[in-house]
Amino acid sequence: MLISFKDKDGKKVHTHSTLLDEQKSDAVKDLHKKSEYFTNGATFVSFFLSMEAVNRIRQLKGLRLEFRAGIVALPVLLTRFLAPSAYWYLSGDARLKKLCDGAPIWEDKFEVPELDKMFFFLDDENGYEPSLWHHGITSINKPKRFYNHYQV
């Protein structure tokens, strides 16, 4: 999975989960799962509160169904859109940067090698088993630098 974050200079940098050790890679996947849980939970709360508001406030209760549906849909959609950003800004981004300490980083996301796909492919003629008959790639783009989270 491609991992993107901003370094200390504010530049967006990229790395890949296959370039991290296994424990850190699993922790990054857990962070992404928590982001989904946070988004789903925030969306549910937004839906519940907007439904309560539409059905309990007397002025909103008397509106036509289309307007009430719009009043419910607007906060739900905004929450669905903004909740992941809030999660990564509040807690996930700092943890992600700590996990990526020492990882090679690239400024162009298209240069980041995916080691799980680069040196072999899944052979569809052989039951989707990994095949080492790769497509001629024997080296990867070297990173310009390594991410150092604790650098002052």
C-alpha cells in the first residue's frame, strides 16, 4: 500500500508498505482500518443526530420530506468527506510518521517501487501462483533520502 505524508519541510513524500518491516507494515494497515472505523462512527453519529433534529424540532418537522431528506443528507455527506481528514490530522498522521522512521522516501509517487509486484507477478495460467519470470526489472529507483522523524 502506498503511504503518503508530509515531511518536516512540508513536502509531500511517499513510500510503500513493502519497504517497511513486517510489524510496522501491519501497524500501518491497522491505522488505515482505524481511519475507516472512525469515519463510519462519525457518519453514524451525524446521521443519528440529524435525524433526531429533523424529527424533534417543530419547525423542521413540518417541512416537506424532500427538504428533511436534504437536511439529513448534507451533514452526513460532509461528515463522510471530512472525517478521514480529521482522523489523520488529530492522531493518525503522527503515528504514521513514527512508523515510517528510517523508510526510504520519494517525492514522486510514481517512482515508489512496490516490491510485492516488482520482481514477480501472479501467473493466471498457473492458478495465480507467484512466478519469478518477471518482466525484466532487475533494479529499483534509488531513493533520494530516508525519512528521519526524530531529526531536529
